Amino acid sequence: MSKMQFRNVLVLGAGKVGSTVADMIAEFLRLPVTLADLKPGCSAESDRLVRRIELNVESEAELGAALSAHSAVINALPFYLARRVAIEAAKRGVHYFDLTEDVAATRAIRELSAGARSVLMPQSGLAPGVIGMLGGQLAGRFDELYDLRLRVGALTRNATNSLRYNFTWSIDGVINEYCNPCDAIVNGQLVSVQPLEGHETFTLDAEAFEAFNTSGGLGTLCETLKGKVRNLDYKTIRYPGHRDAMDFLLHDLRLIERRDLLRQVLEHAVPHSREDVVILFAAASGLRGGRFEQETRVARVFGAGLRGRQRTAIELTTAAGVVGVFELLQEGKLPPAGFVGQEQVPLEQFLATKVGHYYRSLGVAPAAHERAGEPVHA
């Protein structure tokens, strides 16, 4: 496949993640970026490579005009706008990427891919996203794969409330993944399991954590590995006690039936924090060379500066996921059109991109580290 020439990129959503995506493209790929939002921020914040504009994506005319002026769009808007933007991008042959964890939106986008003239690649962030690449890589290292366990957590480093949690990213995204059914493979069968169930506890570097089912983290990995693995699941990592507190809110108080009220409660009572850490943990077991073996990957990512601003770990890891696959499209290392799932991207190729260093330890087996779970300082 030949390299693609992009004249510019449209990033929708000027929030923390969208702004980080725009700055990452400007910093590492040196491409002009248009950062669009209903409230795009002060024009003084625009610079030579990042131009901010006001845009209402609910207006088909405004959205269509913006898309037509760009070669690719990265959608960092809330999940419920994914389908709308993808439809308009597909109509115009504009390459489309997003960060959604929403399963229904991804299915709708996949339906658009038949005959598409451009790439449609949703779920391109951290989880779903890079965790799918990691799962795909580990799966390919076994002759016969038994179990694949994928765990990701965006955690507050100093949570002091009873939830043991502060918001490090979207409230809507958290509610969505805590309330919707989750895909898994159990005994070789593709099944739907309930969020907050499958509770487990474990330790990493002598620190206690819990994990439980949440929706959307696997992307399309279940479909890809069906018939190739006995058991596959994805769980979100939290500090012990968080799951029980959320279960009380969602089920005992029945706020799962009143998500708007749940959002108001959480927004009022749970603070946001920029003191975060992202933890990725994956374990695969199966037969290799006739012997039953297990292989694991562990990484911790912390915040760092980018273009003169301090960014959180979740901002960097999410942005790097989508910017990395966009770079691979530029380099001609992705299919030129149609639906692309994250597990189709070789992890080694992603880690070799200009933003792959944010995940650098994921391509290295723990035995190669001085100790398992060596922190990664992005």
C-alpha cells in the first residue's frame, strides 16, 4: 500500500482529549489541524498549526462544509454524536476516526463501510483501541489460546472519597460503560455479560486493585477471536470499594433507570482530577510448543507536557491511540478504505509510530524488565 498525502485534519471536540489530539498531530505529524467545537476556545489559542473554529455538528450544512474541506476527521465528541458524523464523513469520502466506547454506534458505523471510499475506524483510543492491539498481539503468540484477560484503569492517584474515584475523563462515558451490556467469550461462545459483574481483586507492585465488567472496551475483538479462544473478557480497574458503591447507586437506588439524574448526582458530588495514572494489564495463556504457558504485559502511564501544557495520562493515552493509527494510514500501513478494527493493527507497527512511545513497554515481555510492571513515564 502506498503512502497517503493529507493536506489537513479536522478534529471535532475542543475538550481536553480533543485538544490533546490536535496538539499531538501538530507536534508529531506537523500537519495543519482545524479544531472545531460549539465553544472552540479563545482564538488567541490558535497557532500556526492548530486553528480553532466554531462549529455546530447538529447542523448538516455546517458539518458537511467542514468535512468537505478536510482529508480526515477525528471525532472527539460525545459517543451519541458518532453515527451522525460518520455518516456525513462517509458520504464525502473523508477518512473517519473516533474514540467511542459505544457498541451500538460502532455497529452502525460498520454498516456504513460497505462500498465506503474512505477508512471508517471507530474505537481508536485506549480501551477500546490500543488494548485491542495488545490483545491481538498476545493472541498471535500462542499455538492454541485458552484465556485472554484485558484490564485497563484510568485512576486518580489520590482519591479520598467513598467512591475511591475522581473523574479523569467523560462522565457520560463512565455512565455508558457502567450501564450497558458487555461482550465476552465464555467457553468458546460469544456472550453478553452484565456491567459491574465478574468482580475480582488483585495486586500489582503490592498495591491492591479490583476489576469488573464494563461495556465497550473490547471493541470488535470478540468477533475477531471467536473460535480462536476459550475465554476472553475486558474489565475496568478501580481501587477496592468502588464497584460496591456504584452498584448501590445504580441498582439499590435504581439510578440506572434515571441516567440523567445519575449524571447530575455524580457531577455534583464527585470531583474531577488531573492527578491520574493509566494502568494496562493483559494476561494470555495457552499452548505454545506443546507446553501450557502464560504471558503478561503491564504498563503504567503518567501525565506529561505537550506543546507547553501539562496533559493527564488519560488524555495522552487516548490521543496517542487515535493519532498513532492515523499516522499508520498516512504511511500506507492500513487498508485505504472500509471498516478497520483496532486488532487489525499490529502492535509493533503502532509502537513504532511517532506517538508510540507513550506505550513503549507494551511490546516487551515482563521478563525483559528489571521487574514486572515497570512504570512507564510518558
